[in-house]
Amino acid sequence: MEARQVWLVTGASKGIGLTLVKKLLKNDYYVVATTRNPKFLIDEIGQISETFLPLEVDLTDNNNVKTAIQKSIAHFGKIDVVVNNAGYGQTGTLEELTDEEARKNFDVNVFGTLNVIRNVMPHLRNQKSGTIFNISSAGGFFGSFAGWGIYCSTKFAMAGFTEALSEEVKEFGIKVSVVYPGYFRTDFLSQDSLILPKQPIQDYETARQSEKLHLDRINGNQPNDPEKAADVLIAISKEENPPVHLLLGKDSSEMLQNKIDTITKDVEQWKEYTLSTSF
């Protein structure tokens, strides 16, 4: 058992998470897979075994996460790689989303990930090794999507605390990457997964058009393969010096270049004001 790595994957019942879990098991890794619905994972993959531990976990409950980490270590003896993949998409403009809707998206996407990091770090720090992948989104650096402000801000937050975490844990031999997937052909944009605003304001035509575009045209036609994303994560986990920032997909790369161009243009255009504040 000591020779095989143990991976902990959250949000493992759908999308890239489920694809990654299946690929890991096929390649003889040990896997802890967390989800809100372990029955689906058991039906899809199998019962608890020497190689597979499906766990029902509420990531927004710190004590529940702590217990899950303890069960994982009790079952496998260690954890080597953590993939913070759990999260969901919430559409809606900043005006129309309620406080409850906005906070819930942050509770899962941001604070759920922080709960995992907080509770797994004592173990990783003690063993002086480990790898953490925080799965953000291309929307974690490019937020110019009308109606996606709250979701993008949760993913921006992941990028920010990942940068800090990577500096904090270097001295313990722990490697950290924030991953920015573009559009991958999963059920992320299906009507069962994407959450729409409860009180839409029809004046926001651009936001409504964006929702319709994602549900009707982009969904099912995403250009990226989740199988290949899983391959990349496994490959990066073996790198001695993995990147802190990892883009996945040509579209993600193109969005980054658009962001760089936009910022560069603004910086140059308004440089006189920027430099005017010095004593």
C-alpha cells in the first residue's frame, strides 16, 4: 500500500471529478471520493474496497469534513493528493441574486474548499509531502461574463488563496496548483446542474442571452475532453516543480490572453493617473 498514492477527490459524482476517479482506479491508485450522494458513486464504481472509499460529505460543515479526512486516513493510512473539485455554477446578475443565493455559492465553492484544506493540512504537513489541486475555472481570471459575477468571484477567490497557500506550504514539501479549466464536455451546464436566479430581472437582456447561450448552444458542444483533463492532473502530480497556475484548454488560454490585453490597454491608457499619486 505504501507504494501507491492515495488521492482525495471532492465533487466526485459528476464531470471531471468522476472521470478522474475512474481513471485513477484504472491506473492502480487508491481513491477517496466525496459527494453528497454516495449511492450514485457506488452504483457507478462499486462498494467500499481496499482501493476505493466513497464518502458522503457536506463540505460546508467543517466538522463533517474533519471526520471525512479522519476516515480517509484510517482507511488508507495517508493522503497524498487532494483535488478540490466540488462546486457548482450560479448564474444571475449581482442585483437579482439574493444574499442567500450568493452566500450559498461561496459556501460551497470557497468555504467548502477551505474546510478541506484546513483539515487535511495537519496530515500533509506532518508527512512533509503532498499535492493540492484547487479546481477553479477560466472564470477565475476572466470575469467578463454578464450574469456570472458571483460564480466568477468564487473562482477568483480560489485563485487568490491558492497563491498564498503555495507560499505557506513550500517549506513542508507540499505542492499547490490552481487549475483553470475552460469549457469541458460535462454536465456542468445542464439544467440539472446549473443554478438559475430565483428572481430574474428581465431588463438584464445580456445576462438572459448568456444563460440561454450556455444552456442551449454551449452545453453538449464544449471543446474540451474531461478524460484528457484527468490525464493532465495525473501527469502534473508527478512533476517535481508543478505550476502554481495551470490552464486547461485552448479556450482557457485564449481567455487569458484577452484578459492580459485588456489589462495592458487600461494600464497604458491611464498610466499618467497611476503615477500621479506619488509624493
